[in-house]
Amino acid sequence: MALLSGALGAAVTLLASRQRWSEGTATVAGGAFPLTAKGSDVTGVPAALAIVGLAALVAVFAVRRAGRLAVAALLALSGAGIVAAAFAGASDSSALDEEAARTTGDTSAAVTALSHTGWPYVAAAGGLLILLAGVLALRYGDRWPAMSGRYERGSDRPRRKAGPPADPERPEEIWKALDRGEDPTGA
């Protein structure tokens, strides 16, 4: 559930940050012309935190104990950050004002007839899904499986009983030694 929620939330947030969040009209001496601002123009925070959330979602399964707790907290915080940034960007007009100033060449140009779309709220919904994934990872992450520690140095796994040394002239012996976890090239 957490994996699906986090992946879906990141996808929704990334999609929403590429859509039009606001539109308006800039008026100059030659007339009025329409302007639009995408979510990435308004704020880059939701898209950046969605990528952080995806990385944390993958990492939560790669680490154990305290590391899992820290990564799960990062996942939850990235979801909360997306929600906050999306709500802050839902009523922001500065991106359109900057676009009007750049387009008209008049630094005092402002946008009139400003309207906002629903995409910031879609991004916030994606952030809520990532937040849910983080909360689930914090609550139930200690029960989830972790990546194998088989090849880690200092592993506390019991070693298999070593067989007879591998005969270098017989390839099947070398393969059997590898299957037992032995290094047939070592002395």
C-alpha cells in the first residue's frame, strides 16, 4: 500500500507541476495579451520533493532499523512539503507578473483578470499520497522485509560448512564451491 501510494503520489505531483496553474491578461499600450504560468514556473518545490520522495520510497526498502526510520521520516516530510508548497502556489501571482514584465519590457507591468486552475490542488493531493506512504513506513516499516545482507562484510549469518577444497582441474568442483559460498581462487 505504501509503495503504491508513494509512487502514485510522485507521478501525480510531477504531472501536476507540468500543467498550467494560473492565467491572466497583461495590458500594455498596444493592447492586452494572455499569459499563463505552469506549476514549475510558480514553484519548483513540488517537483523536486516528488523526486526526493521517490528516492526515499526506494531507499526505505534498502535500509534497516534506524536508517529505515530516518528515510521514512524524510518520505513523510517530502509529502508534507509538497502539500505546503502547492497550497502556497495556488494563489501566487508573482510568476505571471514576472512573465508580464519580461514580455512587455515594462518592469511595472502587472497581470489583470488573474485566475487559477485546479492543478495546484492535484499536486497537493499527490503530496498527501506521499505523506501517507511516509506515515505507513513510519508505522509499519519495521515489519517490512529488507534487502539481503548476504554479501555484507561482518554478517552475523552462520557460515555453511566448508567442503573439500576445489580441484582447479575440475570445473564442476569450482562451481560447487561457489554454490557453497566459498572462494575457490583463495588459498
